[in-house]
Amino acid sequence: MSKTAQEVLKRKTGRVEMRNIVKCFPGVRANSQVCFDVDPGEVHALLGENGAGKSTLMRQLYGMYRPDEGEIIIDGVPTSFRSPADAISAGIGMIHQHFMLVPTLTVAQNVALGQASSRGPLLDLKVVTARIIELAEEYGLKVDPEAFVWQLSVGEQQRIEILKALYRGAGLIILDEPTAVLTPQEVEDLFKTFRRMVAEGHSLIFISHKLNEVLAISDRITVLRDGKVIGTRAAKDVSRSELVGMMVGREIKALDPRPREAGVELLRVEDLHAMGDRGMEALCGVSFAVRSGEILGLAGVSGNGQRELDECLAGMRKSSGGKVLYKGRDISHCTLNERVDAGMAYIPEERMRDGAIREFSVQENVFLHDHESPEFRHGIFLDFAKMRSHAEALVHDFAVKTPSLDTPIKNLSGGNIQKLIMARELSRKPGFLVAAQPTRGVDIGASEYIHQRLLEQREAGTGILLVSEDLDEIMGLSDRIAIMYEGRIMGILDRGQASVEQIGFMMAGVEMGEALSAR
Amino acid sequence: MKNIFSLNVISGILNTMIALATPYLYAAIGEVFAQTAGVVNLGVDGIMLLSAFAAFYVALVTGNLWLGLLAAAVVGLLMGLLMSFVSVSLKAEQGVSGIGLYMLGLGLSSLLFKVMIGTVKTIEGFKPVELPLLSAIPFLGPILFRNNILVYAAFLLVPIAWFVLEKTTFGLKVKSVGQNPAAADSLGINVDRIRYVSVCIGAVLAGLAGASLSISLTNLFQDNLTAGMGFIAVALVYFGGWSPVGVLGGALLFSVVNSFQLWMQVLGVNIPSGVAVMLPYLLTIVALCVTVNRVRQPAALNKPFERGES
Ligand SMILES: Nc1ncnc2c1ncn2[C@@H]1O[C@H](COP(=O)(O)OP(=O)(O)OP(=O)(O)O)[C@@H](O)[C@H]1O
Ligand SMILES: [Mg+2]
């Protein structure tokens, strides 16, 4: 732990106040006159739809952007951060919405990065590793300090991010959607961690789209909409529906998929084996089938082979045994393009890495697959007018918030990127769709919209494999639920056959019979 | 034909190989630093030329080889600062900045040579230092342990560079700014500063590469003395997969072929000299095609960093 961090821990972080913050980007006023404060030992939640300006506000507090107007006051002293280094030494830590990890380095190296070493200029990875193990045990964060980050699942990467902040002993920790990638059990554990930290005098800023989490952990809740503060409420005197009203300004309907007779078998996976990035078997004989007009939910803690399964289905990873049949045809050795042409679509878990090109504009990202389709071509030339109107329609239909179609996608807020990828894949009217964590980091309004779209696709006869760690989503949408644990399917249940708890048990490795008999 | 593969010739080829590998080692290991931090410096050859001139001129005038070496390092540092200013601070396209730097070095060294020296002269460069005992090892001893100080230092640089990159906090920072500058920035690392330092380390080493050419290997200076060696050094970085040990392998392979063709010419073996001279370059291209492992390429190579873009 660095010296500054210890000092901060001792004196606790004082009151942090942001006053009348204004921040503009080309074409958007991301924050306008925002006032926000955190008391010592408080959990203050920040709510708002995708693109409301939450991350932007927090990046200013973490020294990544400078406010155009307004002040940041720490313990009564107006402060100006020139870089995250200043914020870190003021005792502020931030866990970013998109991971800030170096994939080619190990966990320990990522944690040690930028920290003073006990051996001066030489790395002291042994000391760092010991400290990581200590922290990991203390806070119940399962990690392997020697693993390379590129080998880790999103859930594991999130744990590293949390460890990084803990390691630096920050007094005030900003958590930009830290739970978006965790299972209910993991969230519960994480909240225990948070409560312990708060008891020690840390303050937390917590961003999430999940209202029950926000209500469970926070003392106060501030809602942002279109860059403005709509209001700040004490968590104990506010209701769920009042918060939804403040965020979106309308009612949100609960999911209610009508039961439906599933059609013919579309996709069959037989005894599929595949190696993970770490050279160990990640899929150990997975078998299931998806019929047309059916949503098969795949529940499981991330890192249990879901990513490898998705990639095998998409054609991005070689299987080492078994078969994948699509419409009766063995496609195990088909390339990604052949699968796309056959009518399969994939919404990847790591959308920034596998689903979009950061520097490309919104419109270009819409046409990553379809730029060769005759529909958008005049001979060898692209039909820009048609492409533009198609992109415009998608952006409008899916309510993607973007200053223009020519904005590079990296400048969109996290949820809006996901909506755009979703829009692209669904607009291709796929026969079979793999949707990996489709609403992770997406706001309530947009989640509802994405869920409706998935159900619509199901009505239209698409077979869908819905991979999600969000049990509410799985239970709400799926016709059948498969539970995955350590590269195996623990069992496949019909909708309504099991409770959330029972599925939770199976996600933790309890056999189906035992889980179903548990009360 | 018989005498070509005699022990003497083989030992001669290997001896020349060691000497030839020296400038490549300095330059390529320097480039490993710059590229690991995410900056491609194509100006290595220009730095080598200007430093080779500086080293030669200072040594010629003062008669002190060490002052020559110092001059080369200083010239390298200045060129490195220029490169980092243009490509890191001003965020100019790295490839173009590097080519510009090359042209500057090429033109300036040639101009200064004409104005300040005029005709090709030679000096007495660094002399071989025999390492006691070691140099008495049969066959290998004379090849490895009868070289001058710049040669030893070049080979020592390999483990040193490896150590710095793998075992120090600085090395970790260098790798992180080359792989994911946004992550490094979010941890309070000054991305631009690390890139400046890395580019300058590379440039100083390129300067030493130039000096090793003019005051240790050839002991003269002439127009375009390097004849593109700096570019080969850049290629060796790709060949070596951004690792000092890989670079060593590449430098030795390239130099042994080069040394072989030199010896063939000396021995009067009947191959057209053009073909012979082409051989090592051809080999480089083939080896590059076969070996480059893009997975190990720094992900942010060639990308200027601007905060808040993710
Ligand atoms: N670097 C940038 N350049 C240009 N525009 C940006 C940049 N960063 C954010 N924006 C814009 O500012 C607005 C606010 O974005 P921000 O990321 O703060 O939203 P958010 O509330 O965090 O949303 P989400 O829940 O989706 O993460 C968006 O309209 C976004 O497009
Ligand atoms: Mg955000």
C-alpha cells in the first residue's frame, strides 16, 4: 500500500463536492450545472439512462477530464486535478466501466503498475502477489495473481479492477457499473465488501442500472437525465417507481413472454469440447439443442465456459471435439463468415473488442458485416445514401443516443454501443442468434426495449441462445434454462420449474437432483 | 572449394559475424524500447549516420575515442528528443516523423562531412581487449573474447535490456503504455513521459550504434556510411518479436550471412557480388515473413495517446 493511501485511510476521505459542473463534447452537453457531493462513509448512487452523463461526471472527479465550468471541492479546499495521478494521491480510486487492464500482463503486474515498489526500481511481484492474496481473501475476491489478464473472463477482470482500487487503498472509490458483470451471489459478496469498506470510513460512488442494487446499498441516490441533475433522494424514502419516473419519465412494463410452441430443431450441439485460453479444457462435453422460436437461457457465473461456447458457436474458436449442427448441417468447421451467411448472428460479450471498431463511425460500424451485401452496393461502389438511411433507421428505432452518424463509436456511452450492436445484428433477421450478456450495462428503458426485441425475434421463429449472468433476465425471457458450471451443462430446466435460489445452487456446482430437492 | 570450409575460414566468418552484429544490436535493442512503449521510430538510420559522424569527427579532432562516443550519445539523445516531440507531443504520424528524421540525419551528416572533413580519412578505433583465460579457450576463445569494448557492451546490452523490461517498475510502465495507454493513464502513469524516455533510450542506443560503426568497426566516415543498417535494425525488432533475446538471434543470423558473403568475396568464390550483397537482405525478408508474431506486437504501436477516448 502506498504511503498516501495509508494517510488517506487514517484521516478518512473528507467531504467531496462537485459544484455546477459543465462539460461539453462536440455536439453534446454531457453535464450541465451538475452538483454532486459525497459525505465520508457514505454510499452515494448515481442513476441515469445510457448517455445521461454519469461516466463523464466521474471522469472529471478522477482527473481524466477537466470540467469546462464548475469546481471540485475536497474537504472544503477547491482542487483541480491535472491527471488521474493527482486524483489517486488525493485518495480517489475509480473502477471504470470499460476495463482499464493491460491484457498482455499478469494480474500481479496489472495491480503493481504505477505503484512504488518496496525494492525501489526493481519489481517486487512477490510482495505484490502476497498482498493480492491477502486482499483477495479478506474481501472474498477469487483471483489467480499469476494469470494473464487476456485469459480472464469479464467477471474475473472486474475482480482485478476492484482489487486494484483496494490495493491503492483509496478513501473514495468510484464504481462505474461494477456489478454489471456479476451474478446475484457475487453481487451479494461484493456488497459485503462494500459495507466493510464503508464501516472503515471509505466513501463510495456507485453507478448501476439495477434499481434493487442501488436501493440495497446506497444512502443517497442522485438521478441524472440528459446531463442534468433531476434530483437527489435518501434511499430510505424513495420508491422504485419514483426512481424510474425520474430516470425515464415513463412507466416500464414487466416482462411477460407468452408461452409458445417451439418449432423445429435449429441448432444442435453434441458433446462439444474446446480448450480455453489458459490451455485447459474449458468445454468438457457440452450438449444441447435450440429449436426455432425458442429462447434457451444459459445461466452461469462468468468464467465457466460460456465465453468459449459462444466463440465456438460464432466460429471464433476451434472446438477440439464434438459437433455443432445448424439446420442439420455440420458447421463445426465453418468460418465465421460462412456461419453469418447461413443466418447465424452473434452479439459478443466483449462488445468493444469483438463487436465494434472503436475508431469507426456509427454508420461504418452498422455495416461491418453488410458492406458487401448487394442491397447496399452499386456495382463495386457503396451506396452511401442507402447505407445512411438504413443506419439512421436503426439508430432511431433502437434509440441510440449519438451526436451524429459520423461520430466515432468510441465516443458513445457504453449502453449506446451495446444498443447499436444489438440493432445491427437483429436487423439482419438472423435464423439463430447468440446473445451474450445483451443488456449488461444497458439502462432500464433500453433493456426493456432489447428484451422486447428478443421476444419479437422469438415470435418470428428465431432460435436464441441467451447467455446471461442476470438471473432475472434469464428467468423472464427463457423458455428453457440451461445451467453451466465448469464447462459442463448441469441441467436443462423448463421455465418455471425452478426458483432463483435453486438455479443459483446449480450455478455453484450443486447437482440438479440435489438442487431441486433443496428448499 | 576445399579451403572454404576449413576451420580457419569458419572461425573468420564467426569472428566477422560478432563484429558486424554490434551496430545492429545497439540499434535494434534501442528500437525495442521505443516500440515496446508504442512508438515506431523509423529514423534509426538517420540517428546512426549523424552520430557516426559526430563520433568520428570528435575522435579525429581530439584523438579521444571516449569523447567521440559521448558525442554520439548526445547527438542520439537530441535526435530522440526531436522524434518524441514530433510524434508524442505533437502526435504526428510516427512513420512519417521517422522518415523525416532519417532524411535529416542523412542530409546533415553528409553536409557536415563535406564541410568539416572533406575527404575520407581513417582513424585508429577501439582496440580489441583480450579477456584473460577466456580468450585462450580453443576455437571459441578468439572469436568471442578478443573484441573491443563496444562489442562486449553490445552483447551485455541483451541481458540488461531484458532485465530492465521484465524486472523493473520502469519496464512494466513501458510495456503498459505500449499495450494499453488508457489503462496506464488511469493509474496515474504519465504516458507521454514514459514514451519520451523510451524513445530517447532507443535514440541514444542508435547513437552508440553509429559510433560502433565509425570508430570501432570501419574506423572511417563517408557519405551514407550505414547504407540502411538502421532499417534492418527496425526489421530485426519485428523478427525478434520485441524481445532483446529474439533481437540477438536475428542480429546474429543476419550478420552470419553477411559475414559469409564477405568472406566468399574475399576468397574469390565465383558468385556475382551483387547477388552476394543481396543475400542477407533477402534472408531478412524471408525470415520476417516466416517469423513475425503479431500477437506480441504492442497493441498501441503507432497510435498517439489522447486521454478520455475510451
Ligand atoms: N470523449 C467523448 N467525446 C465525445 N462525446 C462523448 C465523450 N464521452 C462521452 N461523450 C458523450 O457524452 C454523453 C454522456 O456520456 P457518458 O458516457 O457520461 O454516459 P453514461 O451516463 O455513463 O451512460 P452509460 O450508462 O451508457 O455508461 C453521451 O452522449 C456521449 O456520447
Ligand atoms: Mg457510463
